[in-house]
Amino acid sequence: MKQITVISGKGGTGKTSLTAALSTIIRNKVIADCDVDAPDLHLLLNPKIKKTMVFHGLKLAERDVEKCIRCMKCYENCRFDAINEELDIDEDKCEGCGVCSYVCPVDAISMVDRDTGFIYTSETRFGPFVYGILKTAEEASGKLVSMVRESAIALARDKNMDMIIIDGPPGTGCPVIASLSGVDIALIVTEPTKSGIHDMERVLKVVEHFGVKPLVCINKYDLNIENSLKIEEFCKRNKIEVVGKISFDERFTTALINGKSIVEYDAECEATRKIFDMWSRIKGRLE
């Protein structure tokens, strides 16, 4: 089973649009959206949910009022002001650190699971699809990403699929690391801007640290040819293959408005042809 993660050093590079386009082309695969803090691939794929699993992230402190002797140690030791003078626990402020439970002399406080997100297993017109959604302001998104990937792998084995394509989160944090570990190829989508170049270089360090083969796609490359050439020169110096150069095309936006990938919307346009060429190169590297 091969795994490809599509990532970007920053948001707004067109990563999800290209993931959707590749999902249209690639056969016998499972799709996974690991951008759990702000998932949007499901808006385009219009999935029919088959299974919902609750995700438990950080734990929540819970006080047993019958056991409590009101010694106030939990109130005095909470560094997040999650416990007030009445010893009520504010679950929005509780970070699940467990200090209150540790200092309680009568074990009146326990740490319990709280629902912080969901994992959905579904079917789409492009094939099986797994995605996760983290509730607003919740943490442990890296753990949720790992669970989404585990579900995708199990689904691929169950359905005898030979590939998983992952829409990864932007940036370089824990969710990105969780979406990269153990994959075969990281397709880095960048754009020809100063911030795009800078963040591409940052995420490349993460990719190389985990021993994943990086490939680069320059999206909207014709908006700034000079910066696109800088990206190509950087990749050449570092022996990184640029597998795709996609020109700016308003049909990407029109396709999204119509609930389609660019490949579905216009199978004959230049962008679609470039994406097919890019997939041929990626497939060659997988083999």
C-alpha cells in the first residue's frame, strides 16, 4: 500500500483543490482529509457517511461533591483559572493537565474523557473517504490526524485498496508531522510568493527529517515567473524534483462553486492536462 500526503507550508496555495483533482484521476484508493482543524475536502466530495466515531482528546476534570472536603487545594493549584472559589470547574478553561486530581487529598477529582471531535468514514463518487473534524478551540489535533490515518489504512486493507491520498494540514506543526510519518511521498504545493517560498523551505526540513521523499508542485506559477524560477533553482540545488507547474486558472474557483474538481469540470483545459502529467511523474516515483 502506497501513501501520498499533499501538504503546503502555508494555507491558500491550492492544496485541497489539487488533492481533489488527483482523487478524480487516481483509481483504487482511499482518500483522507487530515486537515482536522479546518477540513473542507468533504464540502467538495459530498460524502455519504457510513460510520461516525467520537474522538476523545484532552481529558476534563470532574469533581465528586460528596467526596470533596473543600480544602481548596485544587483551586489554589490550577494555573488555568478553570476552578473558581465555589469549586466549579469551567470545562472551556480546563486544559486536562490533571494537577487538581494530583493534589486532591481525598481523590474527589477524576479526569474523564470529553468529546473533542469526530472521525467520519464515508463513500464518495471518487471512492472511500475518511475525515476528521476537531471541535472549535480543542487541542490534540495531531492525535486526531493519527486516528484518521489509522482508519484510512484499515479501510484500505478491508477494501483491498493499494493507495491512500492524504490532504494534509498546512504549516509545520504536530498535525503535519502526524500526516507525514510513514508515507511514501510528500507532495508539497507552493506558490510563487515570498511567503510561499519561505514556508516551502520550512516544511521541506520537516519532510526530510522524517525521511519522506519530497516532490514539489508550483501552483499559479505564472503569477510571478521570477519567483517560480527561484523555486525551481532551489529545488535543483537540493535535488528535489518539481513534478508540476500549474498556471493560474479561474476555472478552479468555478469548479469549486459547482461542487466539482477541476478535472471533472473541464477535462480538456490546460490545468487538467498538467495535473494528469504531474500524476504520471508521481506514479513513476512511487514505482
